[in-house]
Amino acid sequence: MCLRPVTGEHAAGACSVMRVIAAIPLLAFVLVAYNVIFWLPGIDLPTRLVLFPMPSGALLELTVADVLIIAALVVLFLEMLKSTGAGNVTILDHILSTGVFILALVEFLLVPEAGNPPFLVLVIVCLMDVLAGYAVSLRAARRDVSVS
């Protein structure tokens, strides 16, 4: 389904472009944000962004790394919602998500700036996205196949 009705001779093409755009793995944006942080001067993973006073009297400190991990978890939820669809776009989404996981794993293993616990958590979130996407698709496919 297209997000906006398109009329005319380019209606089918515009709809397919929107579907392909929807297949782009959102976790790639979190990983890009992580990489941008390393190239910006003055911003580092332990940089404190917010300090929240809690009702218990404790102070909750959120760092750049914490915010990236929280963003990755929110995006993981959105990716799981996307994986419940069926069709060729879902297959493309799974393939691209697998590619994002492989790139994140290679970066974790080979790039010194990525060899830290927050990036490891992001790699594991990417792995969970891949595994959950395939599991949800297989489960949905089993329901579509009727055995008599």
C-alpha cells in the first residue's frame, strides 16, 4: 500500500519506490549516528546528555552511548513491526537487515573505535533484528500454508 495515492501513468512506479524505501533497515541509521559521533569533535560516548532526578533521590545520568542504545531498542521494535508483513519487500528487508548486521559485526571486529561495549550491544540488537525478522516471517508462512 502506498503512503499517498498517486494517479497517472507513474502510479505503479511511485508505489514500488515507496515500498523499497520502507525496506531500508532503520538500524542502519543508528549505526551511522554512532559512526558520526566518532568523527565529530567534542562528542564522545561517555558525554553526559541529561541528568534526571528520580523520585527515590537518585540521579539518572544518560550518556550518548545510553541514548544510542535506547534508540536502537526503539528501532528494533519498529523493525519487528515491519517484519510482520508479507511479500517481496519483506524479503528485501530481511536481506538488507542481514547486510547491516554483517557490516556492524565486521566494524566491531576490525575498527578500534567500535571495539567497545556500547557498540557490542548495537551489534547484538542488529543480530536480534535479523533473527526475529526471519522467525516472524517463517511463523507467518506456516500459517499461510494449509495442510489437509
